[in-house]
Amino acid sequence: MPKVKVRDPTTGQEVELEPIKVWSLAPKGRKGVKIGLFKSPTTGKYFRAKVPENYPA
């Protein structure tokens, strides 16, 4: 999977990471967003962030 530029909420830095998992989050009848699960390289904590809509699932 290609890397995505996201903001690490644990450190506040902009980092380029590869998501562990990607899924679509959509309420019924509305257009949704793609969410990715990432692991912080400095603290080791997991966090979720929005990935581009054209990102492969």
C-alpha cells in the first residue's frame, strides 16, 4: 500500500505512514469517507485518520 501524509495526534507531527488497514465509513444513504488505521513511529500508539478517496481499499 502507498504511504499517506497524516498528522500524528500523539506527537503533533506530520508524518508519512503506510496504513495497517483501510475501510469505508458511511452513514446510511450518504456519501462516506475512507479511514485508515496507523501506528505512531515514535510512541507506538495506534490512531485513525482520513485517507484520500481514491486510495485502494
